[in-house]
Amino acid sequence: MRAIGFTFRVLTLAVVLGGAWRVSPLCAQVPTPTQTEARVVGEGESKGAGDVDEQKLAPLAAKEQMIRDRFQRFQDRLFRLAEELAEREPENAARLSRAISRAGDLGLSDKLEEIIAALADQSQLYDAAEAQGKWMSDADRLLGILLERDSDNEERRKEIERLEEYRRQVSELLEEEKELRDKAAAAKAAGEMNRAIEQAIEQLEKMQGEQRELRDRVESGAEPSLQSKRQQEKLAAEAKKLAAQLEKLSEPREDESEAESKALNEAREKTGEASEDTKSGSESMSKASEDMKAGKAGEAKPKQEDAEKALEDAKEKLEAAKESLEEESKTEEQAGEQKAVAEKAQSLSEKMKESPKSGGGEPKGGEKSEGEEGKDGGESQEKEESGEKTPGQENVERAESEMKKAEKALDEQKPDEALPKEDKAIEELEQAQKELDELLEQLRNEEKEETLRDLESRFREMLVKQKPINEETLILANVGRENFARAERLQLADLSERQRVLSDDAAKCLHILDEDGTTIAFPRIVGQLSEDMFTVSERLGVSKVGAVTQAIEDEIINTLEQLLDAVQKMQQENEQQQQDGQKQQKQDGEPPLLPKSAELKLLRASQHRINTRTLTIEESVTEGSESETSGSEGLSKLSTRQVECLEIAQKMRDRPE
């Protein structure tokens, strides 16, 4: 966030300078002709339309002296600010030093003295104007050094792409490991269930044998002994208990986290049916026991036969359940799958070792002095020697180790031992994912902050350049179109070209926003700004300086101020969140440059401009200052813009929160 404060202070200094290098008092009153035109005026016209009386030269020279004084104060304050930032913000201090040196190399102070001297002589008037144009161009280069972007955005973008690829691969590994964990859990559950079913089958076979013996005694015609009666009653109780155990076995355990498998489901279903059969057999045994106690041995026999059949049915269903679990409990195939995932993890960890290390932290500055380069080189070497790793790399390595242990356990048919190893691998991969997410969020926020700073400087520069265009348009409107001479026409051509350049600058901002792609209204409003600037350029090119042109120019200023305000508020909000240690709300994808509320304000302002311009065009056509054809064209453009605002509103409405 230091860079934001630095940019603010530099821009404050530029305001102190008063934008003087952009609004030349000479150029505001006399347009700069080409060298050929200057020669013609100097040789053949003593009082041409472009000449300025000697009486006007003294005030111009005085204004130029004011610019010189402001520029000298500007340089002094840059020097003091560089000293102030030398320890706390060495990169920004170095940038200020470069700017001061550049100002000296360009001789900006000396050139202002030359311009002042030229203004004292009417014959050098156009030379002075040409010198001023050159001075402003050099001053723009100086401001470019001060407001240059603080980091290599392309490098950060590559780093984000690299980490996003690692994040994707970690997510794939995590999903595959979770699937394997579910399979191992299912194999463990299948093995445990299989063993329980085997025990149940043994119990059923034992009960079947005892039940046959009791039935044989009844068939022999002998009176059932007390022991036989008790044994029948005991068998009924055992069958009832086994039925309850099978019913419980048929239900998924709450502590089982395995994915539902077809084999387990089928086994549970068969076990549930076996439970019902066993329960039915228990009931038949109980009735047979009652008959035997009542001395009705003959009536007990069919009930005993029913019990035997029920137990046999239960056994067959348990055997079917056991058969369906046999393949599920085998883990040889899982061991091979686990080996493949471990190899993927190893490959990823090796890539993370070989790739450039992510520095994170504050963005890098611009050019560095030799001393700074040496310092940074030493730090880089220290990082390499210390073995700095990509976030999540160590977790991937540990996950790979756990996967190999799980593979060995699965190969030995021990899914119960593989499970904790797979759980640990999942835990490590989730931690790797978290670390990558945190760094990605940091880098995306840095990228967002840099984009906001870049847009702020661009909007502010456009605003500074737009204001003199508006002022000069108003001056020309007061002169009156019917009174325009060659000087005014040349000035209009210059204004038209300057406005066209600003339209191109706005289009560059639109390209930045299109590449960002996180907002809806923001880029469309900037697109409208570029269109308005181009419209003004065309109107100035055909000498239209009336109410409609002035209204559009005012709207351009208004739009730029609103865009600046939205960007600055977002910067302040981001800075405040960082100072408070708050984390931004999680978003699907990258965080938007502007919140929805700010975009809604921009959209509302756009709608207000449509309403205002509609009235202005209507009044101008009524008054006759605008032709009906021109008015119709203007309204047609507004109609298109109204549709665009509707589309923006619909997209914002449909955008997920």
C-alpha cells in the first residue's frame, strides 16, 4: 500500500505545479502553427489573425515566469520527498531521483527561461509557442517516470497462471485421493461385513442342525423331554438375537464415511432379507416350543419345518451377500491406483521445485541503481541457498509419502491400515490447496491494486488534459463561429487532435478493463467516455463549439471525476481492509475491481447524462444552433446508449452475488 501513498503525493505535487506544463498561456491564446505557417506569418503578415500585440506579450511572459517558479518549487519538493523516502521506501525514492536527474538532462528549467526571453520579442512568438510544445512533451515524459507502474505486471500474471495450474493439479490429486479413500473405506467395511456374515452363516448352520435333531425326536413319537422343550425355546431366542444382529448389519454405520458402493448396498439388502427370514424362523420356533410345552408335539412338527426352511432361506441370502462382497474387499487394484496418484504427486512436487520461486509481498519497483541491483541479487541468491519453496510444495511431498504407505497397505490387503495414511494425504493436499489459495489471493489483490493505480493515473491525466480543451472551446464559442479566422480554425484543429488523442487514451483504459474482466458497468462507462471524446473531436473538427459540444465536454469531465472517485474509494477501502487485517469476501474467480454498489452509481450517472444531453439537443435544435440532421444523429446515438444501459442493468441483475 506504500505505492498508493507515494502516487498520491506525487500527484499532489503535480497539482501544486498547477498543470502549468499542460495549459500553456501562450498556446491557450495563440495556436501553434506548423513551421511553414510560422514562416509565412513572420515574413508576409504584420498584423495577421495569428499575431499577438506587443502589449499582450508582457502578461504572457509574466505567466510563463509563474510557471517557471512553480516548476522550481516542484523540483525542490521532489528532492525533499526523495530524502524523506530514502529509508522507508527506497524504490520510490530512487524513482524520484531518476525524475530529478531526467529534468536536469532535459534542461526543463533552462528552457523555461528561454521561452520567457522569446516572449519579450514579437518576432519570436511562434518560436516560443513551438518551444512550449516541446517543453510540455518533455514534462509529460517526466511525469511518466513519476507515475510509472510499480511492478512488472506480466511477471505477476505469469506467476498467477503458474500457481493456478498447481492449484488445479492439487485439486485433481485431492479428488482422486478422496475417491481412493472412499474405496478403501468401502473395502474395509466390506471386509468387516463379510466376516460378520461368515459368523452369522456358521450360527445359522448350527441352529439348523439343532433344529433338525429336535424335529427328528418329535417324528420318533416319543414325548418331548423337558430338555428338548428348553432347547427349542433357547433356539428361538438365539434366532431372534441373530435376526436383530443381521438387521443392524444391514444398516450403514454412522461412523462409516465410504462412498456407497453397489456391492455393499446389495449385501446390506440381502442381509436385511436374511434378518427377516431369521426372525420368521424364530417366531416359528417359539410357536413350536409352546406346542411342545402344551403336549401337542404333532402340531409342533410343521412349525419346526417352517423354522428350518426360514433358516435355510436366510443362509442362502447371506451366502449371496457374501459373494457380492468378495470383490469389494479386494484391494490389489486399489493399490495400483494409489501408486498412480502417488506418482502424479511426485511429478507435481518436482515441477514446483524447478519453477521460479514466488516472492509475493510488495510489488517490485521500476529501474534500479547498480547498488540496488546488487542488493536484490544478493537477496535472490540467499533465497536460492535457503531452498525457498513454492507454497504447498512440502505438503504435496508429505502427501506423496503417505500415499506410498497406503499403497503398501492396500497391496497387503490391509485397507484398515491404508485409511489413516490416505486421510493424512488428504489433509496435506488440503493444506497445500489452502496455501496456494492464500498466495493467489494476495497476488490477485496486488494485481487489482496495481490496475486501480494505473487507471487512477490515466484518468487523472486525462482530466488534466480535458479541462483546457473545455476552456478553449468556451473561449472560441464566445468569439462566435461566424467570426472565426485562420487562427481560430488552426486552434480548432489542434483541439480536435488533442481530443482524439484523449479518446485513444480512454480506449486503452477500456482494453485494461476488458482484460481484467471482473466488472460489468465499469468498462462500458469507459467505452462511453471514449465515444464522447471522439464525438467532441469530430464536432471540433467541423467548428461546432455550441451548447451541445460544451455539454458533452462537461459530461466528459463529470465522467472522469466519477471514475476517479470510484477508483480512489476502492483503493481506500482495500487499504483500510489491509490495515484492519480483514480478508476480502470469497469470490468465485478473481475479486472485482469495483463493488456492485460503485458500478450502480456509475450506471445511474450515465443515465443522468443521457437525460441531460437529450434536453440539450432538443433545446439547441429549437433555438437553431443545431441542425435537425445533427440533432437526429445525436439522439440516435443516445438511443443506442440507452439500450446499452439497459443491457448493463440486466447483466448486473443476473450476475451471481
